[in-house]
Amino acid sequence: MPVLRVALDVPLYRLFDYWSESASTVDIGRRVRVPFIRGEKIGVIVAVLAESEWPREQLKDALEILGDLPPLPPDFLDLCAFAATYYQAPPGEALLQALPAGLKKLNPPKRQAGRKAKAAKPLPSPPLTDEQIAAVAAVEPGGGFAVTLLHGVTGSGKTEVYLQLIAKALAQGRQVLLLVPEINLTPQLEERVRGRFAEVEVVALHSELADAARERHWRAAFSGSAGIVLGTRLAVFAPLPRLGLIIVDEEHDPSFKQQDGMRYSARDLAVVRARQHDVPILLGSATPSLESWANAGHGRYRLQTLAKRANPAAVLPQVRLYDTRRMPLREGVSDGLLSAIRERLERGEQSLVFLNRRGYAPVLACPACGWVSRCKRCAANLVLHLADRRLRCHHCGFEHRVPPACPTCGNQDIHPYGRGTQRLEAWLAETFPGARVLRVDRDSVKSRKQWEAVLERIHGGEADILVGTQMLAKGHDFPKLTLVGVLGADSALFAADWRAPERLFAQLMQVAGRAGRAELKGEVIVQTQYPDHPLFAALVAHDYPGFAAGQLREREQAGFPPYSFQAVLRAEAPEMADAIAFLKAASGLPPVAEFPDVLVYDPVPMRMARLASLERGQLLVESHSRPLLQAFLPRWREAIEQLRAPGKLRWHLEVDPFDF
Ligand code: ADP
Ligand code: ZN
Ligand code: ZN
């Protein structure tokens, strides 16, 4: 069969046929070198056919079928094809984004052998709690497809459940895929996995690996030599011939959503993959996504709960709300929180002040003329960074030095307004002169090495007061940390983004969970002007189910996901009018009228209406039925492709969008 159907990394919604006299179906899944336009490309053979719809004269000859790797397995090709169809992505892009860079190069660099990890003695496991035993028993690696949602409060020992299940799968000779939100922030998890399975090859897969290492790890997954693949969202595509179990840790985490190129949800694709493979999947979280929680409620997912902390001495922290309408604040901090910090200092314990805003102040302004430091390229303010005296846009990266005077009126008395972590750090250091204050955010900690050094300092008791963003909220165990103070949480309560409360609750539960992990009892103080808000009531009661029930009721009434299914069409252009006109035209295309059950809204500017000098608009489409939406989208997309748009306009579709 001489016709090769090839996926190529080009932004076109089609595959390409080539001629190769000697080809046969064993070549499906092999890489192939083909002529393309005036150059050459490496593609992947997805089918071998007896004939093409194109006449033979129009088919170019393939140059070389590459035999350096075994063919990519059918389930890998199926997953990529599913992703392309579901997310409306060009099939070649979907497939080739899943391969390491070296395998797509015409002249790949020489491969270096990897270092073999030294085999250490495996660390023992603790005796499990009853809840852990039940959770481990509920998942059967090798027992066929089933989704289990593991809802476990912080410190309940979810990781131990993962480790036990991994052991079960390995004992059956199967591979395990363990997906985590951000590998650099969780060196402890990686250490625990490597420590427990010292005799097993564990490979990491994430975007910060150098190309060579990523390819080496990918090959170890593909060859089956790696027993455990620990990775971020892109690892969901790793080919695993002996896959027996998938685990998604912190399954609610927004970083499982890819935000450019093919905008996929790795959590959702992991479930699809488990189904295609007929293996079980475990989704773990202290605050599951409402989508997963609703699925558990409908019985589509099995629910396993770890309601208690694994270490009986470590009880959940007490959460208190400080009503800041009735309290004097200094630099945003109440006297009550200050004295709580002072107590910790006297007892030699640690405190953490959580403020999810980095920089010194969110804006610099002139009280005389009203000038504010705005980004020229975005609908956003420039954030003042006093540490290096720069104004910085957190959206596009634009920056320049702090002006000595107001650029419009020359007034030298310009002020920072509001506060970020740098300002809080400086003020706390001034207020507690004997204390060692450590700021932890993306400005102070840029690399994994720095992050590990910071963790070491915290563990070694070399810091008394931590000031940090959500970076500090992820699953770390700080045994001496007994106080968490939360500042600036209110802004998310009334945000236009209806997912904001879900995100805030998850963040607060996570950061609160840092307190009192060991024998020392923990306390959490949340400063708010809205102490009666149901979100805070649920937080005080450690009541995720109550919070989730309330949110799901609101979503059902409003017809939001998971009670509807959405996609957005976005357009960006130098002029908003062009973006909106394009979206308007798209909203009137023929498929829209043919699908009365798919609701197409009016185009609107995005919340960040301008980013990096481009104006951005969007059009929401929604249906009560996922199959209907899925039937509509390809037809609509094909019609949109035929639309005439100004040369500088770019558009894309996002299915199951997260940010608006
Ligand atoms: P989670 O991931 O749910 O936040 P971890 O798995 O990190 O919780 O466990 C929290 C702490 O409890 C860790 O220090 C862990 O070593 C300990 N732990 C876990 N399971 C047990 C157990 N069965 N007995 C005693 N300690 C445990
Ligand atoms: Zn001025
Ligand atoms: Zn900007």
C-alpha cells in the first residue's frame, strides 16, 4: 500500500498524503521525512492506504521512513487524534506537540546517555490509617477503567495512598503516570516517590527540562524501562506501553490547563486516556474541581474521603476571621495578627503571612495630577518593584525604571498605592527588628535550585516570618509553622470571573493547611471586610462539601459549567473594532442557525481587553449538551476559516475555557 497519510506540524486542519512504494501498515506510527513546500519536514505516519483521493501525479514521494524508534503505538495516535478533534486543533500540531523536540528535527543532535540513578534502600511506609486503607482498596490497578476522586483534607496522607497504589501497579509489571501541577514547586513529592521506589526507574517530564533530558525521559517512558513517569500536563501524552494506573495530584489546579497552542486540560485528557486504555485513574485533591465533585455526586466518579489528618497529633488548624471594618490597620495588618506573630516569635515558631500579590505596590501614582503607572501595551497597571527600582507589567513583561518625578506634571512627590509582598516584607522586618523575615514569591525564587534552598532554610528554622504568595501554598510540610495570616483575600470574592470563589477557596484551604502539620497546633487568621460571606464560613468549618454544594447550586441556577458546556472564540487585533467585527461575523455564520441548542452570545472585549499591544475580544458559545456542542464546533470552525479578516488579526477557539 503505497500511500502514506502523514501528520505535519502545520496550522492546517488536515493530514497530508505522500507516496512510498515500499510502505506497509507496520509503518503506521513511524516518523517520516517528507518534502514540504520548498523544504523538508519530519511528520508522523498515521495511516497507510492503497490509494489517495489525490491523483498519483500530485503526490510527492516521501524521502525516508525513519526506523530509529519503534512505531508510536495506536493508543498514542488515538489520544492525539481525540485531543485534536475535541479541542478543535490542527491534527498535526496536536500530534507533534506531544513529541520531544529532538524527534522532530531533520538533523537531530547526538544523543547522550543518561546517568543511571543510584539504587538506594527504599524508605519504609507507615502503617496506614483506616481511611487510607479503604482508599487504596478502592482502586484496582489492572482492574479496568474507573475514575476515583480522592478527597482528602490537607495532611490526610493522600501521597501515601498514591505510593501504595503505585506499588500495587508496579508489582503487576505495569507503568504508572503521576501528573502534578508544577514539578518545581513540589520537590518533596518527587523525593518521596524516588525514596520509596529506589529500585525503579522514575523519570520526570516537564517543560523546563533541557531538550536532551526530556527526550531521554520520553524514550524511557516509551521503551517501558521507566516504571514511573512523574510529570506536568504535557506528560499526559507520554507513550506508555505498560500503563496500568494514572494519578492526578491536585486535580483542581488551573495549571493542568494549557493556555496557548492547543488549549487542552491534561486532567480531562488523563481521564480519556484511562478510558481508552481501560485502566483506573485516581484524581486527588483537598478541594476538588467542581466539575469532578459534580461527577462524584452523579456517581460517574467514585468518591473516597480522607477526612482526618494522618498524623493523629496534627489536628486541622483553627481558622478565625478578623473583621477589618472594625479594626485599625497598619500597612494592612491588624493588631491582632501582629500580636499573634509576636507570640510565635517568642515561642520560636514560624508564621506565614499570605498575600497573593508580588512586587512592592500594585501601582505608582501622582496625587497632584492623577497620573498612574500604566502599561503602554496592556490594560493593566505597572507594578512597582522597589528591590530593583523598576516598574513592571505582570502581563506582558514590559518594564522601565522608576521615574524620579511625575512624567506628566513634574511633581516629585509620587506615591506607591496598595501593597505587595515586598512592601509587607520591609514593614514586618522594621516592626520585628530581631526577626528573620523571608519573602517567597516568583521574584525572590526563580529557579528550582533557589526554591530548594528556600525550603531548606524554612525547614532548618532559619526564618521566623514568611511572606509569600500562592507559591508557598502548595503541599509543603513546615513542622514549625503554626500561624498563617491571610491578607487581601476579599478582592476575589466579588470578581467578575465566576470561577474566582472556587479558586480562592482552594488557595485558602491550601495555605491554611500549611499550619500545624506536626505536633504543634496551628492557627489561621483571615482578615476580611466580609466575615459573613459563606465562603469564609465554609473555610472556618473546613467544610469543602458545604462550599461545593453552595457553588454548584449557584452554577446550576446560572446555567454555568458543569451544568452547561462552553467554548470561546477569541480574536486579537491592533484595533478592538476589527476584533469585534470579526467575532460578529462569526456569530452569524450558517452553522449557528442550524444548531438552535447551541447558544451564541454577543462578542465582547475580554476582561484584559488589551495585552501586549493587541486588543482582544471574545465570543462565548454554550450548550446544555456536550455532544451537540462538539457537533457544532467543527462546522463552525470550518466556516470561520473562510471568513476574511484583516491581516493582523489572529483568532483561536478554546473548548472548556477557564479564563475569560
Ligand atoms: P496530603 O498529601 O494529603 O496533604 P501527605 O501525604 O503529605 O498529606 O501526609 C501528611 C503527613 O502525614 C506527612 O508527613 C506524612 O508522612 C504523614 N503520614 C501520611 N500517612 C501516614 C500514616 N498512615 N501514619 C502516620 N503518618 C502519616
Ligand atoms: Zn503628576
Ligand atoms: Zn503590559
